[in-house]
Amino acid sequence: MQIYVVKSGDTVSGIARQFNISASRLASVNQLPDPNRLVVGQAIVIPIVGEYYVVQRGDTLWQIGQKFNISYQRLASVNNIPVTRPLTVGTRLYIPPAPKREGEFYGYVDSSRRTITADVERQINDSARALSYIGPSSFEAKRDGSLSAPNLNNFRSIAENNRLIYSMVITNIEEGAFNEELGHILLTNTAVQNTLLNNIVTTAKANNFRDIHFDFEFLRAEDREAYNNFLRKARDRFKQEGWLISTALAPKTSATQQGQWYEAHDYKAHGEIVDFVVLMTYEWGYSGGPPLAVSPINQVQKVIEYAVTEIPASKILMGQNLYGYDWTLPYKQGNPPAKAYSAQRALEIAYQYNTSIQYSTTSQAPYYNYRDEQNKEHVVWFEDARSIQRKFDLVKQFELRGVAYWKLGLPFPQNWLLILKNFNVRKFDSQS
């Protein structure tokens, strides 16, 4: 499988001929908004076995082999060229597919206080082939230890039919926002804790949840150890049932990072207590802030580099967004928030305004500018095949457990194709 970036003059049929596949298949797997035209700078996934590389000035077989993790001897053999022959610039070499490693992939479903349409549920079901877990978000814990459930639709059936672990996501959200006082009560009141844990067990048994996932955010710094102790207590209770326990962690780059989103999240303790963690490595670019890539690779890597010093890499899922944002320019603090779009919708807008897509080498993310019908300038940062592949390279470089997505149901066909190209997705035996 290959990622191809559209150049001026390219057509779907012309690209298809280069790789000896049908134009209809190329358009279908990428869900192209308009199969009769393309946008310059658009990344397309070519559904072939292996990929091709065009020799650049100064390239050697050894250098190319290092780039693709293949020996230069095998590279020469599969391309039927002598090992000692200098390479000619412009020569197209075939790169056979690399061995795949196992990976786990978690998908959150944002189903609290919202209706999941049949179309969205179909998209979620289609993506399940590339998932290991599915977690409706969220069960909201109350001050008395009771739970407010999200819409569960047919997620249990999707999990069971696709050999996924059904995950119960629990938050300290109150009236639509993470609440520090609620978090404090849940973490320090023994009676409330016991009631909450009893309710979790009852609910999990009724719905066949097999992972209990805590997403407690905006906690008080002084509740850090209380949170650790709560997780130890929960772990001991859930292990009696044979369940996993996991947590979501704010994207920290040091143990002493300040701020209410960070201080109560103890990376080292969570790494010791729970089965796996999700690093929320996204939202550098967010709806209320200035235009930025949502998950710039340089920032994501800093978080991972710190995380692996505190948490076993085999317990870490890197968080990844399935969306981007559209900001109206010039940006000023207090402006109306940026609009969130799926990767596919962002691409459709580029088609609509016939604008070229740029790519930031620093952030490893695509973006573009356009003017709307009111002559207002916009900038859109989103995700494409290139940015996702770069994240998968990080997962493999640091030998992480896998990736967790916020949120399922947002169309991004290339992401699911690239998961299957890069990894053997772990599935789980059904358990009733």
C-alpha cells in the first residue's frame, strides 16, 4: 500500500494506470469526493501490495533499505539489479511489504446526550475490523455514586461480532463539563466510592463490559494520590471479575508539569496500577484557540518520550484525533470557535473551493486556506494518510501498544486502510 500526493495535472485514471489498478477502485477505497477531479496536494492511498520508490539524487541501495527496513541485498534481488550497480535517478524500485507487528486499537464513541444515527453506526461498524476495543463515552459518575448512562445503541453487538473488548468509559463530567468538586468527592468519600464501584460492577455484568476505563479530568492537584488509591481499589475489585482496567491521561512532558489538567495524573502510578493507558495526544489546535495542527508530531513525540520513562511502552495507547478544525481569519481570542470537521469533510471543502493542500513538515499535518462566499479567509488543519502514517511510525519506533481514537463515526477511510497495512490488529475471544 502506497501514499501518493497529487500533483498538478494528475487525474484519477492517470494515477491508476501508474499502479496498474482500476480508477474505480482507487476512487472507491479513498472515497474521493469527486472521482472526476483531484486537489493538488491531496494524499491518496494506493491499494497495492508493497509500494514503489523513485530513486533520488545521492540515493544508494543501502540508504533506501534503511528507509524501508529491508536489507539492501533483498532490495536488489526483488528488483533484479546488481548490488554493486549505481542507481539511476528516476528509477522506480519496488519495495515489498514489511513484516507487520501486532497492535491494539481503541475507539471512543461520543454518545452522551446525543443520538447516534444509523449512518454513523454503520460507519462505526465498518471501522470495527481495524479495532480491538470500543468504548461509548461516557457513563457519568454522580455525587452519590450512581451512574448516568450514554446511548449504547448496538455497540455491544458490534463488539461481539468483531471480537472487540467492550469498554465501559466512566467520567467525572457534570452538566457537560469535567468537574473538580465531583472528582474530589468520588476520590475521597469512601461510601460514595463503594456505591460507585458496586454500580460499575452491576452495569458491566449486565452489558458484558470487559474493560473499565476511567477518564477523570480537571482534578485537583491534592487529589493525585487519592486518584491513585482509588484506581488500586478499583483494580482489585475488577480483577475478581477478570476485567481490564484502563485510564486516559493528559499529555504531559514531565512529572512536574503544572496545570489542573496535568497535576493529578501520575504517569508512573498509572503505569503500575492499570492494564493500559490512553495518552490524550491531541487538541494542541482546538476550537477556542489559535490555528494549529490538532496533533502535531513534534508535540506528540515529546509526550511519548516522557511517557515511556514512566510507563511500560506495552501499556501505552497513543491518542489520535479523527477530525480537524476550520478557523476564520484573522484569529482573535474570543472569536467564535473554530468548526470541527471530519477528515473527509475537510477534504470535501478543499474540493469545493478548489484550493491546494499544503503540508507542514514540522507538524507533519496537512492544511489549506480558502475564501468563503462572504470573502472571509479560513484556514483548515486536518489529518490525511501522511499524517496518520507518521503517527504509526512513532508507535512502531517506541514499541507502543497501539492507538486510541477520538472519536468513531467521523469518516476517514484512509486511516482504517493504513492500520491494516501497518499492523496485525489484535482481536479478543468472545466472552459472555
